[in-house]
Amino acid sequence: MPNQKKRRADIRDAVVRMRGEAVRRRCEVIRKRYEVIRKRGEVPVLISQALILFSQALSLFSQAYIIRDETPGR
């Protein structure tokens, strides 16, 4: 049983790491898109796009923590 628990923990940790990497990559894309919009200087577009991108980033971070919160023994 201890080996099975360790294996499950290792799998869970790997999934959390992969999700974290996906979040980091997506946030980098969001940051680059924001920079492009900012350089254009279009204020209404900038504000609306910034809000959309921020909400996407929050969603990704919450997804990363769902796995951690749903795992037993933590």
C-alpha cells in the first residue's frame, strides 16, 4: 500500500507540474498580446482586451489549484 500511495502522489504532483507549466506558457502569451495592444495605444481596445486577458489568466490559475485542492491527503 505505501508504494501505491507514493505512486498516486507522484502522478498527482506530475499533473500539477504540467498544469503549472501550461499556466505559465499561457500567461506568457497573454503578456505578449498585452504588449502588442499597449504599443498600439488604442485606449478603449486596450482596456477591454486587458480585462479579457486578466480574466483568462485568473481562470488558468484557478484551474491549476483545482487539482491540488481535489487531491486527498493534502
